Amino acid sequence: MKKNNFIIFFTLILAVFSGVLSGCNKQLVEDPRARLTPASFYKTQSDLNAAVAGMWAGLVRGPVWGFTNFRACSYFGSDDLTTNAGSNKGELREFDRLSGSSTISAINDQWNGSWACIYQANGILTNFDQVPALTPTSLAAKNESAGNAYFARALCYNYLLRTFGELPIVKGDIAPEVSLPRVAVDQVYALIIADLQQAKTLLPAAKAQGKPNKSAASALLADVYLQMTGWPLNKTENFALAAAEAKLVMDGGLYNLSTPYAQVFTTNNCPESIFAMQYSVVGGVNNRQTITTIPEEERSRANQVGFGDMFPEINFFLAAPRCRRTDATFYDTLKLRTGTSPNFTWNLVPWNSPSTATRHPYYRKFRAGLVTGGVADGVVETATSIEAINGFTNKETILLRYPQMLLIFAEASAMAGSGPTPEGYAAINTVRTRAGLANLRPGLSKTAFRDSVVFERAYEFAGEFALGMRWYDIVRLQMLPQITAARSPLENPIPAGTDFSKKYLAPIPFAEMSRNPTWKQNPGY
């Protein structure tokens, strides 16, 4: 089906299975074709632990979710993401203009990283039964390894499905170069659902940093069911299933919104983090999201600069509700360095000043990275200076946050019945209260309530594109005509005559199409 031409290096310092980042010099090397080592490798629980750690480490490396802007380039059609009209942002800019192509290199990263993880998960699931489990404790550990693999396979299939549409179903020990047919979307969803239901039976209930648990499986399943209610399946009966899975997480009592919004993005393993990708700068597994969101013209005292890859569209920013969350989300005053060393000063310049490179606001919530003991490992700054801009941080990338469950429950419970329920209002109002907003107006119609939840989700998760949060709502509800109509004329222009109906899926990479001549490219590419 596919053949990866890269070797993934990872260290056991990112021992996600153990849930603790600790120093370790041992390195494991993935098979160049993304297949795990032979079945004889799986003899002990330690072997399984290493395999699971390697599976997760492949996802957090730079070309997948460790450097997420270019690895999510096909989501730049969303209104919460845009990029420079010039500079070296061509691949992002083309998708921002809804004009991306199958030959753009970043599309290969969106495709290949997840497939590598799927093959690794298949290796674990095919061979984990070889490991003996002689006690209840060893059986639980073995089951947790399998639960991780089921969860990871579902996570990656879900990412690929919502990005590329029809996919081949690869289960068992199938070589990556074997060509398999793409199958209908509903068949792929059936695999994802089955995997998550299996994960729920195998994973522990307790939460631990860097590990999926039963709640994480329910959380992802709630998101899957919600996505299925819209385009292309329109299975509205799944609203009730989405609400039920979200309610399981809500009733579990493991997560809450007690952390102030801004601190969610400067801490790891906060009370709303259901599942997150873990990083260790010391271990060479780095999160580079921070530097991608810093304006190119900002310069630190030590001459470090940002990449300026991504920021929100102007009208998306202007439509944001005025509240604490908005203040924590958007960066609307740039710091432009002037003077000579050591007497640098920084001019504070509004985002729309002609002296800025893009005349756009940026994202504030990703700037600091992880803050430990009051010290940030991303941008180190005061109100009037930038002392350092570090390219790598230890900040986790949260893929499942508790407010997702509250908003899924609010929307799905309303759409499953005759309209919003008191419990649905309570769920969205919990999110709004933390944001610093008044309760949602009571008495809304079913559709108006749904639209209010979608709007709330847009700003609660603005710019969180590791899984295309805003983009997936745009796809599910076929919102491209609406959001492009609201687009400022200062944005990268979308070519006249663009057929929006053919822009909800990314193109299958050209190299992959060449290896599979029986496949048909997605419409519009």
C-alpha cells in the first residue's frame, strides 16, 4: 500500500507507556518501511513497553505533530489559520487560498506520519499475545499495551479519514508496500469505532500523563460520533451516541476546568488534559509549535527570531467575544526591537500597523511554552522586551481537552432531541464561565443553539490545529461558503470560481497515487 523512505529515531526518554519522562541512553531504530521488529521481539512486558513508547514517539517527532504547522497545511482553509502573503510560506499559503496540490511536500508528512504509527500499532496487536501474563498485574499491563495500540490506530485513522477521505484498511502484519484498495468512509469509521470500543475494555480507568485511559477512548469516540453526524455521512442518529460518550467522561469526575484558560497552555497534565503528546527537549523530542506562531519581525535580545508561519484571519480575530479567553488567546501588540546592543528597546506596535510584516494579529496562547518555576521555555519576555525566543519547548500538545466533551455534549444532546436541554445549557455555560462570558441566552431554537456551540468551540480551540479543531467543524457542517464570504480582502486571495465542495478533503500525495495506480484522486486535484 505504501512505503516510507525514512527512518524514525526515538529515545526511551519519551517512555509514554511508563508515563514519565526520564533520562535513558538506549535508542531504538524503526524499520525503514515503518514495520516493527519481527514477532520474536515480543517476549516480555518490557518489549511491549518499548514498542508502545516507540509507536508514540513516532507521532511526536518533527515531521508529524512536533512541528504541526506544516504538518497540518491542508487545514489552512480554516478562518483561524492563515499565513504570510510572501516569505517562505508557499505550501501553507496555497492551502490558505484553497489551491493546494498533491505535490506539496507537507502533504506527505500529513499522510506518512500517521501511517507509520498504524503499522506500528498493527505490529503490537498482531504479536502482543506472545507475551505471557501469569498474574492479574501482568495481564493488566499486557492489556494496557494492546489498549494503547488500539487507541493509537483509531487516533491516526481518524486523522487520516477526516483529512483525506476514503482509505485502505490495513490490519495485521501487512507489508507497507502492499497495495490495497481505498474503501468507503463508513467502513473506515467502523474500524475506528471498533478499535476505540476495544481500547475502552483494555485501558485502565485512572489517568496518567502521556497515557490514554478509558476516558480518552470515550472522548475520542464522542468526537468520532459527532463528526459522523455531518458531511459526508450525515448520520444524525449518532448525535445520541456522541452525547452518551461525552457524558461518560463528564460523569467520571477525572477532569475539570479549574485551570485558568491561559495556564492551560503553559502547564502539562492540567486537570482538563485528557490525552496529550509528550515532549522532552533534553531527550531530543521537541515541540516546535511556539516558534511557528511568533511574528517574523520580532527579535529577542539574543537575536533569535520567530517563524511567523501561522496566525488567525483578521475577521476571525475581530469577531471574537471580548473576554479573558480572548485576551489570553490573541497577541495584538507586537514588540519590534530597535537600538544597538546592549541598549536594545522594543517599540510596542498594534497588529494592523503598516510597520508590521503581515498586518495581522497573532496567537498569544502558544508563546510561553511550558512555564516551570515561573520561567518559560518558549518566549521569555516582559511587557516591554523579548529576552529569548527558544525554538524547542517541553509543552505537551493536548489532543483531547475536557471542554471538548462539554461542547460535544451540549450540541449533540440538543440535536439528538427536540432542542437544547438544561444539561446542555449547563455544559456550554461551564465553558463560557471559565472564559469570562455571561451564560448563553436561554430559549434558543435547536439550530440557534447548535450554531452557538460551534461558535464557542471556534474560540475555545482557536489555532489548536494538531487535529484541525476548527477545520473539522467547517468540514462537518460544510461551512466554506460562509467563512470565505466573511473573509477580509486583506487575506490571501482565493481564486475566482473555486468549487468549495471539492476543498473539504486534501489531495492524496502524488507519490502515494503513483504507487497505487488503481486509486482515484480526490475530486478537485
